[in-house]
Amino acid sequence: MKEFIDQHRDVHGVEPIRKVLPIAPSTYYLHAAWEADPAHRSARAQCDERLCGQIQQVWDEHWQVYGADKVWRQLRREGVEVARCTVERLMRRLDLKDMRRGKPVKTTVSNPEAACPEDRVNRQFTAARSNALWVSDVSVLRQAV
């Protein structure tokens, strides 16, 4: 949204665009300030930006096959203290994925042209009110012999 406002602010101004789009003017100006001076961003955002570069570098150095666990271990070997879940989150954000061996497992092969079996028990899955339709009755009691 910020890019759209930046493209059209000379013609329309920020306030008229903000009235049409669901964004507060303070949000727009906050993001503009962060873009102008990255030092004003939160500590987590600054750390994430630094870590993204290191994660990308480790992933590229190892033929783009490392997953989050191996990237995390390599970063620890290099002296970077970071949580594994942080590496996973940043790898998702960077769209970095590990390589998996073998073919993907395909559990179901559907055939939309195959005929569906006939309904032999005359199921009626409609109810006039809640709890009015029973799918099965489990009240069968075993008789003593």
C-alpha cells in the first residue's frame, strides 16, 4: 500500500488516498520514516535484516540444499547465536527451502470420471433442528446368554 501511495501522492495527496484505502496516515508516515532511516526500526527488525543476509549466504554457499536445521547449525559454528525457530521464520520469509531426496509421496490418485457408488442406505443429511439427525445408534446392548 505504501508503494501505491508513493506513486500517487503527487497527484492526489496522502490524505485523500488514505480516506479510500484502509490505512491510517500515521502508519504510512511510520513506514516512510523506517525507510528513510532504518535505525528507527525495532531491534527485532534490525536483527532480522542482518540475519537474513547471513542465512542467504549460508544457504547459497551450501548449494541451496540446506534446510533450517542445517543452516542453524552452520550459523552456530560460525559464532552466530540465533534460535532455530528464528532461522525457520526467516527462511520462510526469504522463501528458502531444503532439497528433499526421492519423489514426493502421493497417497491418493483420484479419478473424477469414475462413477460414484450408489447410496444404498438412503442417507439424508439434513436436519430440521440441531441434534435431530443421528448418523448411527450406539445404544445396542449385549444380551446375556
